[in-house]
Amino acid sequence: MYDGGKIVAGLVVFLVLVTVPVWLNALAGGTPRAPELELPRDESRCVEPAAVMRATHMELLDTWRDSVVRSDDRFFTLEDGRRVERSLSRTCLGCHDRKDAFCDRCHDYLAVSPYCWDCHVIPEGGTALAAAGGGVR
Amino acid sequence: MRAWSALAIVVVLLGVAWVASGTGGGQAVIGTVIPYLAVALFLAGMVARVIGWARSPVPFRITTTCGQQRSLPWIPSATLDNPHTGWGAVRRMVLEVLLFRSLFRNTRSELRPTERLVYESDKVLWVAALAFHWSFLVILLRHLRFFLEPIPRLVPLLETVDGFFQLTVPTLFLTDALIVAALLYLLGRRVLNVQLRYLSLAADYFPLFVLLTIATTGILMRYVTKVDLVGAKELAMGLVTFHPVVPQGIGTLFFVHLFFVSVLFAYFPFSKLVHMGGVFLSPTRNLANNNRARRHVSPWNPEVKVHTYEQWEEEFRDKLVAAGIPLDKE
Amino acid sequence: MAEKSPQELLQIDYRPPRRDWMDPSIDFEARRGTWSYPAAPKNLEYLGFPNPREWSPTDEDWKLPDNWQEIIHQGLKDRLERFRSLKVFMDICVRCGACADKCHFFIGSGDPKNMPVLRAELLRSIYRRDFTTTGKILGRLAGGRELTAEVLKEWYYYFYQCTECRRCSVFCPYGIDTAEITMIARELLNLVGLNINWVMEPVANCDRTGNHLGIQPHTFKDNIEFLCDELADITGIKISPSINRKGAEVLFIVPSADYFADPGIFTFMGYLLLFEHIGLDYTLSAYASEGGNFGLFTSHETIKRLNYKMYAEAKRLGVRWILGGECGHMWRVVHQYMDTLNGPADFLEVPRSPVTGTVFENAASTKMTHICEFTADLIANGKLRLDPSRNDHRRVTFHDSCNPARAMGILEEPRHILRTVCNNFFEMPDNTIREQTFCCGGGAGLGNDENMEMRLRGGLPRANAVKFVHERHGVNLLTCICAIDRATLPPLVEYWVPGVEVSGVHELVGNALVMDGETRRTTDLRGEPLEGVADEPSPEAEEASHV
């Protein structure tokens, strides 16, 4: 007894499963491209260099939250003298005013679902908030 | 101890990977040529292995029965541990493959000073084996986020479940902790148990060290030394769409990780890791115990010399006659 | 042997030796008592097996054929192509060690090469070097080693130190079956003339006379008549079963020890009483006078050769179906090999109990039914008149024999019978019965006297469980459904648990059966007085006192 049919069927299933990325992408069509981010029009300096932000922004925001919530320590000063409020809504989104064109691009590309928005309201355009007294001055 | 030779090989590989990952050319090789080679070896090797097994027949139905057979209608039979139908055998296999049912039976025997042998249930190996294999599977599936665009809903769902406790930032995946703990246990018992240490081969330690390296580099990238994930996904997508690219500045650690994953894939079909496929073909588990109800046909059946009744009667004729036992030829 | 006391034997050192397991060295002289004598040349010559000669494992030169390495290599290649089991088992073991302390020989000896995983590695290391890419290139690093004479000697020692009980296979996550590996390793050893006499003599006997013990037809008949006389003395019923009778409904085949040696003969007397009780139309055969099959411990070809007689005789006699007695490895062959090797038995009918009308659908193809299935059905249908109090002098436990338990799953039938025919039944601890049962220590041809130390060591887990119920429940009878058990367990329990006797299940059936026209029984089938009989004088005894 060989059960060749069953074994070949099993092998086919194995190959299909292992090659999921190849054929699923091919079926989806289109050439995948890295996300392009919409950068702030009138601000070129972030609170940290771009590479650092890219790697550790989630940890930065985490420490900001702790400072604000636990120590009520809302402001700090950068080396270049800018005074920064530890605020996602007012500081970050003050410049990066379109979440969908900035945050979401990479997060969606990598299936990251940060729980920022469990509490924070997604602002409609950041300028109003910045004018209300937050953000970087 | 044969662990040392395995460790030495892994350290050398690590050195090679580390140096190469620091150079552009090295990154290009590790990011394109090596993964293709590794996956090709993996697929071809596994198919060859399974076909190799399939070419040898199963001449006899040698089910290992672990429960009551089906005989008389009023005796309940163990349909899982002693299946009498093909579907029963399928159910037995499903439990075997997904839940390691046989390993669940594990006991530890001990000769007590009271001269009594006792057998205690010992599920630690079972727990560790399940923890390792399931964590590995979940981690592999989570990695689909680097290989698919758009990303199927399954992946974020898995991430949510895996990161359920929302500890640390980025969220700690339970499987990351589990796989390392399980691997360390599997390694630890091999080193600390005298019998296991005595029988273990370098080939038993090597995959453990490779997997630990993969897990460690992965964890470092996620929680400690960050790498550019967008670049990593670009590279991964390039590989699976056959337009390989090596973006700048992903980070050395990523290439070390990728190199060791490739080592694992390439090594897989030539090692004991083929149990992944072989477990399905074990004739003591995948056959129904219905031997007497349905004839199992073997493709080979040896011609043997037999002592026929006629020869026997001839040889013992006098004695048969004296004993008054009936004869065919008077 | 026998000089070592149980306390000495229990000083088991579980620490592995310092020497690497890949460098074999076995001092056969120092290990006397743990190996079996080689086959006598006359047996190999009779069977036409290769390389018959006088030799001893203690010799430096084993007188192997010049090209023995080539023969083994070719033999292994050939078997890898014929057995998927072998190929898969060679490739997929991960050496997790779950099997290690499941082997009775490891538990009893502490020898690491008795861990099933390492026993298999003895062969696997050769396979790796000769048949796998990594083994060829990397050698020892990949776990491969060269087949040297020392390795071969080690094979002889350890593959004739496995009883093919399959307990390890129950616990293996891949079901790797050391019995299968041992069977094939023994086939390879047979190719170069390395076999043991305790296997080859029965094989040669069985081929020639029809049974392992070499009992010729007239002696076969004498033995059975002697047992019938004994039965007449005990029960007052005279039974004369037919031999080689054509046209009977059922051919009844038992292991030859059942009509030859104590305590199997009492089981045989039980069978005879049962058939008389229900009026079964059956015949015995002096040609197919062996249920067992030592071919199972030799090679698949030999299994077929010896097993051939069963169907051939059933066909010649024109019976409807075959009933088989209590025997362990016999049932592994009947259940898992016979139909494939010597079937199809299309000249027979699906077994049907003439008393209850039950059709044994589970034997629809093989057409052979186990006596315990048959009797359990009789009991369930209330067809037997039984007086279980006649077994009241027995406190009974049941030893599941390896093959019926793990290659068949006949667990409840014998228990059902025992609970009906006796009043005091006690199970041994859970991890020592049913599919987890422990071997007697002397199966697969190892039940010889020169191997006694290893038998006692291997039998320790079984005996230890018997000791438990002996001390806790006063168990004094160890029942089983295996002829090898009935031969090997008595010395085992005498050594480890004095005060316990061994019997077959149908001996107790025979004790309990209330026969039409029987005289009042004062003893059981062994001639031992029944409980309570001594108190009230029997009619015969009263009569005698008047004389």
C-alpha cells in the first residue's frame, strides 16, 4: 500500500501553504511600493532626528504619556531652545496634521495598530489645536 | 558533550553573518541570493524527502493500539486511540499533530528506596513542546505582515491576541517570551538530564541554537535595537514578488536574523526536523486497526518455502497411523 | 545467574558510562546471564538459513562471511525500499527521550542502550552514514558511524535484548516502533548468521513438525488424551476432542505450550471444558499444531512460512472458520500479518458463534476469532452456567500481554470474563496495565535460561506491580492470555513476589463451568483444593470413610 494520492495531495497543500506570500501577492496584483509620507509643509525640524523618530516614536510617546499623567510634567525644552508640550494631539499632530497621510501609511503597511486612538480623538486638521496654546513654540 | 561542536558552528555562522551584514555587498547577498537558495533547498528537499518515503510501501498494517478494539457490540471501543475506520485514524492523527496526544501520556518512572517502582505523570515536556511549536507557528503567521500587501485580517487579529496583555511598548507578544522559554527548557533538559546528554547528537543541539539565535535577534529588533521596518518589508516584498531589492539602512541585526532563518530553512530537509512531514506517515498512527475486518494488501509478498501437509503426512505417516489420526492418502 | 539476590539486582545504576555510546565494546564473558546462546547449526541448515556454524559470542572471531558488511548494507538498502516504517523511523526521531524510561529493560538494568531511542540509534547511526547526505559528508558530527565488527556485536547484544513489546511506541510522539526496528535489525543479523537458538530451534521445529516444541503427531495426541484423563478425574466428564477431522465447523489452534507444559495445560483443560459445555463442533490439528509464530522474531519471510499452515489446514479440513487460543505474539501475527501474507481466506466464512448467533464482523476478512472474544460473547448472552465461587481460593489480577494490548486492543474481553468467573479481581496500577502494560521480560525469543538475569531485570516493572497488588489485596494469581507469559512469569514472580501463581484466563473459566453430569468438584483444574470443600466432607469422602 502506497497511498500515493493522499501523499501527493498532502504535498500540494504543504506547497500551497508555504508559498502563500508568492501567490497571494500575485493575485492581489500591482507592484507593492513602500509608503510615501506627507511631511509638514512649514516645519522641517521634529523633536528628534527623523531616524530616531522612525525607530522609537512609540517609546517616546509612551514616556510622554507617563510624564503627563503621572507627574503632570507637561513641558520640556529642546537643545535649540524650543519649548515642547508632551502632547500627541497638539505637538505631533500640530505639524503632522493628517494622520491618514502620515501615521497610518506606515502603520497600515506593517499592520501596526497602536492603541493611541483608543482614547485620543483624531483631530480634523491640527492648526486649530496649535492655536489653542499647545504644540511647539 | 556534543553541544559544544554545535555551538561552535553557530558561533562561526554568527560571526560570518555579523561581518557580512555590516557591508553593502554582504547585505545584498544575505538579502537576495541566500534566502532564495534556502527556500529552494527547503522546498525541493522536503518534497524529495516525502517522495522518498512515499516510494517505499506500507506492507503491513502495524497500528499501535492504545485502547480497546472494536469487537463485540456491547464493548465500547476506543475510537480515538484504537480507530477502526479511516476517519477514526484521521481524528487520531489530527490530535497527534495538533496536540501531541502521545506525548501527553508521558510518565516518569522512579525506583523508590522502598523497592517500589512508581510512574508519575510528567507533562512538562508536552507543555514545552506545545509552547515551542505553537509559538513558532504564530510567529511565522505574524511575519506575514512583512510578506503580504494588503495584509489579511488574520494577521492583526493574531497580533491582538498575542499582545493581549499590552505590556511594554511595543506590545510584548506572548509567543516571543514563550518560544524563548520553551527553547531554553528543551536545551536545558538535554544538557542537565544525564541520559539525554548521553544520547544527544550535535544535530540535536544545532537547531536549538539556530532557533535561539533567530528568536533573540528578532526580539532585539522589536524591543531593543530597532531596525527600519519599512525597509525590511520592502526587502521581503521584493523577495516574494521576485523583484529583490536591498534598501539602505535597515540595520545589521536584520540581516543576521534573515541569515539564520535561511540557515534553518536550508538545514531543515537534511535533519531530524523532517519530522514535520514524517509524523503524517507513521504507520503505527495513521492506519485504522481493522486488520481482521479488511485485508491489507502488500505490493510485495515473498515466495517462501513451506512444509506442506502432503510432505508432513509423508514424513510422519507411521506415527499418524499408529495414533489413529486420519490421513489424506491411506 | 540466580546467585544475585533481589536486593542486589535492585541496585540499579542509572548513570550512563563515561565512554561515548558510538564507541561500542561489549564484554560478553562479563555479561553472562544477559544474552542468549547462538543458534545450533543444525537448525539453520534445516531451514536453509545462511552461515550455519558453531560459534559463541564470547569468541573474538564470530566467523562471519567475508563480505558481511556488503551483505548488511545491501540488506538494509533492500528493506528501506520495502518498509516505509523503517525509512520514516530512521529519519524522524528527534531524540526527545520520551521513550527512555518506558522500556522495561532500561528500568531494570539502567543500561542507556536499552533506552529505545538509543537502541534504534545503533542502527540509525549506520543508516545515516550509508544512506543520508549529511551522514556521508559529516560523519560523526551528523551522528553517523562506520559498521564495524564491534558495532555488529553490539547489534547482536541489544537487538536480542528487546522483546518487541511496543510500549515505547505508545509514548513516542511519532509512534516510532522499536519492535519494527528490532524485527528488521534481526532480519539483517540473520543474513550473516547471527541468530539465537531459542528462536531458531522453535522455528525449525515448527516448520517440520507443526509446532515450536517439535511435538510429533502421536505425542500430540497422547498429550491431549492425558489432559482429558486429568479432566475426567477432576470433573467426571470424559472428553475426546477430534484431531485432523474433516468437516468440523471450527478449527481450534492454540500455542503448543498449552498442551505441553504447566501452567498452560490447565488453560487447555479450560478450553476443552468450555467446548464440551456448549457442544462446539471443532477439531484440533496435529499439522497446524502451533498458534505461536517465532517467525515474528526472525523475519517477515519466516512469519509467512510458519503461518502458512493455519489457512492451509483450515482449507484442507474444510472448516468454516478458525478459533485461536490465548497467545500473545500469535495474535500479533494473526491480527496484523496473516491475512496480508497468506490470505485472502475466501474459502472460509465470517466467524459466527453457533451458540449465540453472533457474527464476528471484526474478523470478516481474516476469519479467525480470539477465544476471549468468543467466550465473552457466550457470557454476555448468558450461555454458560458458571459458579465463580469455585475460584474463591484465588485473588486474581490480570496482566495485559504486550501484543494483544498494543497490536490489537483486546483489553475488555478478558476482564469481562474474569469478573464473571471469579469473585476477587483486582487491577494492578494504571500505568502498568492495558496499553501501558509491561512485558514479562522474556518475549521475542528471550525466555531462555542463559538470559535469566536480563529476564529478571526486564520483568522487574511487571513483577513490581504484581507485588503491589499482592501486598495490598493479597493477590495470589496472575492471569494472562499469552503462552510465553505462562512460561516466563512463573520464575519471575517466584523471584520477585513469592506466593503468586500464574494462569491463563480459561483455566478460571474451566474451574467455574458447571458441567452437565459432572461429579462434585473438590479441587480446581490444578488439583488444588477448593475453598470450603475441606470443611464439609464430600459424598465420595463420606463413602470412603465407611470402607
